Amino acid sequence: MGTHRLPGGKSVIEGLSAISRALGYHVVEEFPIQSSATAPEQPVDVAWFFDDAEQMYPLMVFEIETRAGNTIANNPLKVFAQDNRVFQKPLFFFHIIVEGDSEISRINQLERQYGTYNYRLYRFALSERTTLLRDILGQHRRLSCSIDYNKLHAALSVFEVTKEDRFEVLVHARDVGLSPDAFLAAAIRLARHDDAFLPHLRPLIEAEERDGWPTIGLLPTWWATWGPMIACAWLAGQATAPEDAEAWDDRLMTWQDHNAFMPMFCAAIELSRDYTDFLLRLGGPFVAFIAGLMRGRGKAPIALCEVLVDTLRRIPQSWDSRQLATWTMHLAARLDLPEAYRLGERSIGGSRGISRRDLLTPPSVAAGLDSGATDDWEELDGSGIPTISTFRRLARGLHSEGCDRTAMMLALLNDPSYHLSWNRNVLASLWQSDSD
């Protein structure tokens, strides 16, 4: 067929080329087919090859018609009528009609003539765009078992697939066996920027938990280690029925206590230097993050706060414990744990003091754990440490701004630097009322 000049045909070709690259094929537009050395070239609109080294016989070919006109039969004919000693047939021929839904007789004739071949017609006016994509993925599965969901998702937008249908196409890719283990991690990444994925996160995570958390660790940041805890906390906080919130609280504690030979989050400062640094600098805000996702409800926030308390008891007095102590006091005030609050107060008294501003809004970690940077603490301003009830009142008033807990969960699991500036969001989620 000749070069497409109308916008509809050109946009379909651009979309098919994007999908080809996303799936790892080499794409050639206007690929010439010749029945003999002296015969005129008859190009197909789009041809996909395994790679750029093999460009004689395409694996898949695509012909795009603006409408089902009088010459529509010529396109499959120029492929299927070739002598197979001259031109080896493609794995599949995809014939696309962009506009019109009334040329039934011509379409029926084509389907009767070529329906026994690896050939199919797709009418976009009848919403068969996603049918085409499912069939493309089915053919791709015959050649490969892997896929990059992020690249495919981006290509689907070029192909003008609606947000709702993009998710369904990716689910189909998973269901036919294309990188199924990578699907949850991809969905969590994509949900951060594509809200069509958000309603599907809950059932996906529920299925992951039932299977024993086999794939959440494939997320791209080191926080994926804590993926099951973060996911359970988010589901507990999102639950509207108390029994559902309690069930996810129990699942979180099951993972925390029984996933390994020792609790996953514990006061084992002797375990390694990296883990000790994590406890001292990020352990406090991380527990507050979990408690905030859970809206301060359940057993898990209290149990995890007790780990912070145990850490404070075990670390040498010479260590700088301000980051850990201030966050312990926030959690203790929010969860009404007076003994934990007093321990935090004593730790701060023996750790060079702290200003009222930094007590109520601890500074964020300034850099990565291995950078050697220090946190930006103010000197003690003489205002003293308030009682637990006064602390609670001041913190609730200071951190009353709204927060999006789902966005926080997605940011932590996707952005390796989110924890460097998360304090405001964590404090807002912790101090919002339970119903917010």
C-alpha cells in the first residue's frame, strides 16, 4: 500500500512502531515485498523483525486501511500469494481498518478467504484496538517470555489506548505468561503517575500476600526490603471495616515476627554498621511512616515503637540519639505511651539538647546513609521539653496539613531519595485524625 498521508493511518503506524520497540523488535515501515527480482516492489505498511540483522522475512506484518475500500483485498494477497521459496510467510498478518463500520460484505469476504491463514481483521470503529493488542501480545509470547511493562505502557499511550484499557492490556500480557513476576512491581511504579492503576492496587497486593510476597522485592529501591510491611500498613489504613484493618494489622505482624529467623525490624544494633545507621537515622521516621499509613491504629505501631525504645536503651550514651529520640517521642505522644515518651526525653537530655522547633519538626536526613553528612539540628533554646499532653496538642496543631497516604506509599517504594525529604508528609500522616 502507498505511504499514508491521512492523520489516522499515520498515528496508527507511529503507535505500532512504538509498541514494536517496546517489545524489543526491529521495525521497518514501508517494507518492500517482491515476487521476483524483476517484479515491482509491493510494500507493507509496517514489518517487525527479530533484530536489525535479519531483514528479509518479517515475523509480523501490519497493513493499515483508512476504510475498507475496493482495493483492500490486495494487501493480504501480496503476502499470501507469494511463492514460499521467494518469500517466507510471516508469523501473523494484522489487517487494520481505522474508520468505518459498514463495509460488512468486503470484510466478510476477506475473512472467509484468509481466515484459515494467520490473518485477522481489526476494525477500530468497533473498539477492536485492544483486541489487536491482545493478539500482538499472544504472538509475542510465542517468541519470548519477557516484557518491559514500563516501556509497553509508554508505547500504549502513543498508540492512543485509553488509561483504563492500558491496565487491561498489561494484565493480559501477564496472564499469557510475559514476565508475570515483574507485574506487581511495575503496577506500583506506574500507579504513581497513572491513576487508572490505583483501584487495582488493593487486589494485586492481596494476591501477593496470599502467595507469600514472592515479587514485591523486585521494586527498584532498597525500601523494597520493607515492601510487605509498607503494603500491609497501607491496606490497614485504607480499610473501612474495623475487621479488615485488624486483619491487615495481623498480617503485618506475622511478616514482621515470622518472615525470618529473627524479627524483621528489631533493635539489633550489633547486626551491622549499615543496619545501626538505619535504626539511628531512619528507624524513627520509618516507624512513624508505618503508623501514619495505619492512621495510628492497631498493634503494629505500638510494637514497632517498642523496638525504637529498646534501641534507645541499648545504644551508648556517647552516640547522637536525637533523631531516634525525637521520633520516638512523636510516636509515644500519638500512641499514648508515657514511658516511651519519658525515655525519649531523657535521651535528648543526654544528647546535647534540642530546640523546641526541632523537637516538634525533626530535620530530615540531609543525605544518604553512607555520605557522612550530619542532620541540621539547632542548639538547645532553653524552652524545655513539654509534657506529653502539651506535646500532643502542639504537634497536632502544627502538623494539621493534609496528606495523601497512597501517594506517600508509592513514593517510598519508587523513589530511592524520598526519605531525604519525607518528614513533613510523615508528620502530617501521623498527626492527622484517625478519620482523615
